[in-house]
Amino acid sequence: MALRRGQRQDPVSNRTEVSGSGNHVISGASGGDLEQNLVSADIPEGDLKLEAAKARLDALRTALRDHAGEVDDIDQCQAAVTLIDGQLNTGQPQQPMLNVALGGLLAAIGSAADVLAVAEALREAISGLFL
């Protein structure tokens, strides 16, 4: 097994592990038709799309506070909001991480229509960051 700058490849499984800056990524066998892309965006503070996403996140916080008893899992909602907030404040939000957080958020909201509408608006605003 070779170790080089935080990257390690297992010759038996051909699995590659990359770690650094608090991230740890494990991919399957690389090569063939397997391709994994990490999409992040360099977004300066004050960017209009970023500010719109942050405003939607604030609206979601308010909706969760006002309708906490209607969502399926408020703790999971709060964890997703924390993760999304952290990503939006990094300056280089990672699209896959945001997609996972949004997926968990939508599942945790369940059928609470008022909260779901705000979460969908957040999802659209975040998608706009990567266009």
C-alpha cells in the first residue's frame, strides 16, 4: 500500500482513500468507466447567489422553529441546517455535500408542506450556485 500526501491506494481492492482538511473520501476502483467528481464553487462573500441561498436558509430556520412539531425528525433537520450553513460559509461549498444534506433534510421534513416549500426554495437557490 503506497501512501503519498494523504492519498493511499489498496492494491488488492484498488480502493483509493484521500484525506485532508477534515475531509475523507473513499472511492471504489478507479479506472474503467468509474468516475467521481468533486464539484465545488469558489464563491466570494457578498455574491448575490450566495446571499440568496443564505436568506433561504434563514427562512428555513424560521419555518422549522414555527413548525417544529409538524416535521418528522426535527433533530435531523437541525443537523442538515448546520451542515448546509457550514458549507455556505466556507467560500468553497461542495455540491455533493450539499446534495446529501438537502436529501436528508427533505426526508426529515416529511409531509410538513409549509416547511417543505421553504426547503425546496433553498434547494433551488443552492443549485444556482453551481450553474
